Amino acid sequence: MSKTVLVTGASTGIGRASALLLAREGFTVYAGVRKDVDGEALGPTVTPIRLDVTDAGQITAAAERLGRLDALVNNAGIGVTGPVEFVPLDALRHQYEVNVFGQIAVTQAMLPMLRASRGRVVTVGSVGSWITLPFGGPLCSSKHAIRSLNDALRMEVRPHGVRAVLIEPGSIHTDAVDKLADEIEPRLATFGPEGRRLYGAAYRTMVTTGLAEERSGSSPDVVARAVLHALTARRPRSRYPVGKKSRLMSTLGRIVPQYALDRLRLRALGLS
């Protein structure tokens, strides 16, 4: 019997690439999507399942529908950017609702099945958990939080035969990256007049430079292959830094003194 895996956030990018690769490798794949049309676009090799990770009812319904589960891939996520002083608190809360609370809610719902199968939880984090960028506080802090929670989870579930693994992508070129350019001005509008006066020029520079870096990034397929290894290796690694500059960024974030790292980050983003 093939192993059953649930991939959240499977409509595009890393989630889509992971769902399709796992299906090709013989997994029975349930792909969590928010819209029926996104599920249909995945094709016949996966089974779409409506799953908004911030909707408790949909999470419960998904767990009841599955019945059996060998692996969970926590991929659903969004990216909120902006200056800490002016980022709308509702946007900051939503960042955490999806990237942190949503992932934990899905994990909690699926763990009884994963204990029964001695399965695996693979969570897609980011090298941003090690190195925070200016105006990236909302996104990077959410990735830092999920890394810490995953560390605790890894130790807690190991005695029950469940492995918890963290994937840490670097620069990855997905469809979402190409849409960010159209979001610059709407996002600036949420800062208000004073926020735009103080941070507008620097924010535009940061996003423009960041987009260029992401567009030259690795394919989502490299992350999908890391997910596959994490699910199939007899002894999976605790962390998988994957994609362009992933090892460099996580290493810099751990060993370079903070003020020196600040200068490196600002210079790299054209803000020095």
C-alpha cells in the first residue's frame, strides 16, 4: 500500500512541485488548496482537498476525510513585509495566523494519525529564520517562530516514532515572486502618509532588489526533492537548507556579529 501524504499550500510554487513529485514517486497525495480551480489545475495524479489552514472546520474535515496519514508537509504560508513601526497589526496577525498558528493547528490535528503510522512531519520554513531583513520583520519573525516550535516538536514526538523535519529554502523563484511587484504600491498605501515619508523610498529599494534576487533563485523543484528525501530517508536530517544561498545565509546569520551583519544586509539590499 502506498504511503499517504498531505501537502498544504499546494496550489502553486513549492507546495505544487512537492505534491506532483511525491505523486510521481508513488505516494498517495492529498493536496491542500483554497480554491477548487487550483485543485483541478494540479491534474489527475493528486487528490485536491479544500484546506485553509486558518479554518478550524476545514482542518477537522480534512483529518476526518483522510483517516490514515503517513506524512504531513506543512507548506502553506504568506509573506507580509513592511516597517515594524507602520505594519498594520491586522496584517501582522494574519502573517502569524497562516505561517505559525495555521501550521501548528494542522499538525495537531494530524499527529494522532502520524503516531499510528510512525510517520513524518515536514515543515517548510526559511533561511529568513536565521537572518532577518529590513522590512522583512513580519515574515522572518514568523519563520523564526516556526523553527523554534519545530525544534520542540522534533524532540517531543521522537519517542512516539514520529520524525519532525524542517526545510529551509533560500532564494526560490515561484509564481508568487512575480506578483510581488504589483503589491508594492498597495502595501505602501497601508503605511499612511508618515510611513510613506519615512520609509517609502527604502521600502521600494528593498523590494526591488529582493525581487531581482528571488527571480534568479532556484526552482521550486529543488525544494520538492528535499521534501522527498525527508520523507523517504531512513534517517532524515533535522534541517535541510536548500536552494540558492541557503547555506550561506543561515551560516552568516549564526556567526557574523550583529552590527557587521546589519551592514552586510543593508549593502546587499542597496540601502547603505
